[in-house]
Amino acid sequence: MPDQGSIDERSDWRQRLHLGRLARLRAELVKADCAAGLFYDPVNIRYATGTSNMQVYCLHNPCRYAFVACEGPVVLFEFKGCAHLSADCPAVDEVREAVAWYHFTSGPRAGENARRWAAEILDLLGRHGGGNRRLAVDRLDPLGTHLLEAEGVTLVEGQEIAHLARMIKLPEEVDAIRAAVGVCQTGIRRMRAATRPGMSEQEIWAILHRTNIELGGEWIETRLLSSGPRTNPWYHEASDRRVEPGDMIGLDSDLIGPQGYGADISRSWLVGEGAGSDAQRRIYALAHEQVSRNVEIFQPGRSFYEVAELAWQLPETFRPFEIPCVAHGIGLCNEYPLVLHEDRIREQGHDGLVEPGMVFCVESYAGEPGGAEGVKLEQQILVTESGVELLSDLEFETALL
């Protein structure tokens, strides 16, 4: 795992990361015949500009955005008073104060502020678009959409463009992902070591949060930790339930670590000593077999349909609660592509190609309807030219296998 401190101190590494991501994004904008992109999703802003500011707040308050010209500047529209945060970012050419026109800040003046915002975007597009009026946008409220379209701007789906750019990871991104995985695995080991009967699920979950922040991470997307009967079905979030001896604990990390990169690793373990019941060993072994087998099928050159056909599924009685995907992509967060199981990929999913540089999280949840408990396991992998590299090497519970 790369040392986080050394990554932060290597300005050449940082420059390659920021400018390399920007180049990939611009290439996808050109493929889509767009003059520029306008990005509000804070993850896309991070990818395009290398900047980060109040990421979780910005997920529900459109208070900062980035204009990325294919042939022209990257203009970051930053939250008022925050221009200094982007002073040394190599992918940012200009920082301006964002025009906030969402209702929380504007109230009845939203229309007035939106017109001021639109005039600035139209000016940039006119000066740097070369006559091209196609603008990729990832997220935009109806008022802004109407104002731009009324001026002859063709809005193009920008989230797809950003996802295609983010799909193949730069070597520097892989470095950052390795660091995030290292932080996540340290946190999970601490959680397992600290687990004692009588602790609440929230107390155990908090250990992962503390570790992530302590080691330079940023935030966590979910609260997916449950124990005992709350492990079946999956998707219960951490509660004040006190764990009991012999309980199964399941967690899905969904962690955003150093440099904003994700580590999505799942593990399950028992409270206290012991080898577990026959039922616990059975469901753990099934989840372990599924995730272990399916890691190996993500070979470069295979289609998503081929992966789905080769994927090992749980026995029929487990299917109602099975995770619907074989795996999903991950980078700055969980992201495209999503590879569904064979029984649903052709109706609900899509095809694609496994390529070197992709990073996937391979999923398993084993719990039967009416069963006492369930087991969640997940591995993070890198697709290389020669095959698959396991990024998450966190040990499994040998007593349950």
C-alpha cells in the first residue's frame, strides 16, 4: 500500500493525477461532440478539477460547479469565501464565486439569480465553444435547464460522459485506491478486535469512521452494519441494538478514503469465541465460495454478458435476497459499470467489456428468506493486462469455513 503521507508530498504524482483525469474527461466530451461540460456532482467536480469542498453538503446543495471547456479553460465556480482552497490545483485555470440560485439560498429570487447564472455560462460557452452549442451537464434543476435551452443550447447527458471517463483508472488513481483499501482494512480489523458482547452496532460502526478520519479519509456513504437477526435480510443500517455472544455481524464499508477514493469491502464475523453454529458456517461458506469464484471471472476482454453467464450464483432458496449484481465499479465512489447476474442482466442491465484499469467490487450476500442470519462478503479487485489482482487481502473467518 502506498504511504499516504508520501502521496500527499509528491507534487509530480498529484499533477499527473489531476491533469490525467482532466484529459480523460475532455476526451469523452470530444467524443460526444460537446464544446464543454458543466458539472455539479461533487464527485465529478473532484475528478475534473482535483478540488474538494464540503463534499457531503454539496451532494444536496448545488452550491459549487465546474465549467470544463474542451478547448479552453477549466473554470471552477466555488462557494463564497473558498477560492483559496483551489489556489494550487493544476487542473483549475480560473476560480470564480458560484452563483447560488437554489431555493434554500434564493427563496423567491431564484429566477433572478438563475438568469444571472445562465448569462455567465452562456458567455463562457460563446467564448470557448467555437460555435458549438452542445453542453454536457450531469445535474441541473429545471429552471436552469429551461434558461439554457431557451438560448439555443443543446444539453447532453453529462453523467454518462463522466462515468465513461472515470471507468479506466490512471496508475495514480490505483495508488490512491490502494491507500483507501489499506485504511479500510485497518478499520475493519480494529472493529473485529474491539467487538464485545453488549456493544451497540453504532459503537462498533463508529470505529471504522474514526479510523478513516484518523488516517486521512473523508466520509462514508452508508451505515451498513447489522447484527444477529438484523443481518437477514440485508440492508439494515447500524442501530442501538446490543450485540450478543454468538451473533453474526455483517458490514459493508462504502468508505471514501484518502484522496477521495473508495474502498467497498464487506466482511462478517462472530461476537465472542467459538466456531459458530452449523447454520452460520453454511451461509458463511456459501458467501465465501461465491465471492471467491466470481473474483476470477473478471478477465480482460470478457463481455459483461459473458461474466454474468460464468458467475456462480447461490442455491435457489437464497436467490430472493441475493445481491442483484455480480460486481460494480468503484473509483471516487461506487460507480459505473454495474454487472448484474445472468437472470436479470439482459432485461435490466447492459453489456460492456472488462478492460485493464477497471476496478470492481465483487459482491455476495447469503441469507435465506426466513433464515436466522445472513453473511455479507465483498472483495475489491483491479483488472490488469494479465488478469485479476486482488486489492483487498483482508483475512476471512477461518473458523467459519
